[in-house]
Amino acid sequence: MITDQPIDPLAFRSALGCFATGIAVITTIAPDGLPLGVTVNSFSSVSLDPPLVQFCLGRAAMSFEAFKLAPHFAVNILAADQEELSNRFSRRDLQERWTGLETTTGRGGVRLLTGCLATLECDREHLLDGGDHVIVLGRVRKLTSRDSGDPLLYFRGRYARLG
């Protein structure tokens, strides 16, 4: 007889780490006008028509409330040589993340990171419950991408590269 057993959180996290993902920095503007950014590996496409993407943000994230309210955000898909950017946007100090960083400005004043493989400028469409996370669904309104370069990957709890 098969019975449901409680899932051990550490074993679950370890199993999920077996799925290699790309890394993106999601940027937006807080209600007070300050720029915000957070590193995610929970980004994916949802639909080609209309062009929709999603990312997941932990409810405990310091920038959670601002992202929940923001009408616009950008997905900055990191290149293999942008590991430092991934680390920078994982730090606790929200404003230290921007110190000395070169950016441009996109839709709604959202800062866009330079040197990324692709940047998708989005309007927030929906917020969906995802347990201890919220799933943010966005409609892509503008995009730029490079024809060359490798992605920064995450696999088994550390950065990885193609090849």
C-alpha cells in the first residue's frame, strides 16, 4: 500500500537543485521611487501569444511588498560573465546593489542592467498564490537580446556554465 509521506524540505530542495536553471535579475521601481532588483532562478516563459513570462518571489523577501505593487518590471537574463551581478542582487542591502552599477532606463523608469543576454520589459498582469512564494505573471512589452554569449546557470546549489 502506498501512503503519502511528508516531504523533507532539505531533500526537496536538493532534488530541485538537480534541475539546471538560468539566472535573471528582476528589476522594478518601489513606490517611493527607489530602484529595486532581486536575483531569481525561478523565471520562465508562459506564452508566446500573448508574450507572457513568470517569476516567483518569496513572501519573506525584503522587496516583496514593492514588487507586489509595481506595475512594471524588467527581466535581465544574465550572461556567463555576470556572476558578480547575480551575487550583488542577492545581498541584503537593497541600495548597495546599485552602487557604481551602469544601467539604462526602461518602461516606467525601471532600471535595465547592461551586458545581459536579453532584457524583457514587462507590465505586471497577475499575482498568483504559490505557497511561501508569489508567482508574478508579466506581459512582455519590449525586448532586446544578443546574438552571442553563454548564459549563467545554476545547478546543485552553485553556478555552472555550458560545456
